[in-house]
Amino acid sequence: MKLLIDEQLLGCGGLLRSIGYDVLLSNETGLQQDSDLVEYAFQNNLFVITEDNGVATLCRFRNVPCLHFDVSLKAKTIVDELKKMNITPQVLQI
């Protein structure tokens, strides 16, 4: 499935493209409005990756597959990587 990468993640989109994913960057569509971008994704059967709450919400309403890379997902990714390196949180003493 082709990925549509929203404007906040263009660098990640370029990296995904360089390792072989079929990627369309949002700035390559010429579309400016979130609603237009989501409609474009719907019409073209694209999987959206975004940090934007509005885009993620529109995707849910239009049944467009979407990965909402929000703060909680970023934190989980960081914690998972730290665990792999055996770096654990320290209990703070007050």
C-alpha cells in the first residue's frame, strides 16, 4: 500500500522512500487543506502517516487507514528503544 506522509514527517517519508517504501509526500500533492489531503488519500487508497490531530481525526471519519504518530506513540518508541539498551527509569527520591 502506498503511504501518504503528512508535512510534519517529510524527513521520515524521505527515509522510508529511500529504503523501498512506496511514498507520496504531502508537499508533492499540491494540496494545502487537511480535508483535501484526506479526501485525496481516500480516493487513491493511501495509508496516511501524520502527527496532526486534525488529519488523524479526518482519517477516522473517512475510514482512511492512518498511523497517528502522536506524543504517546513517540514516548512508547523511545521507551522500547531504551529498554533494548537496558536503560531503565530511576525512581526519584523526594
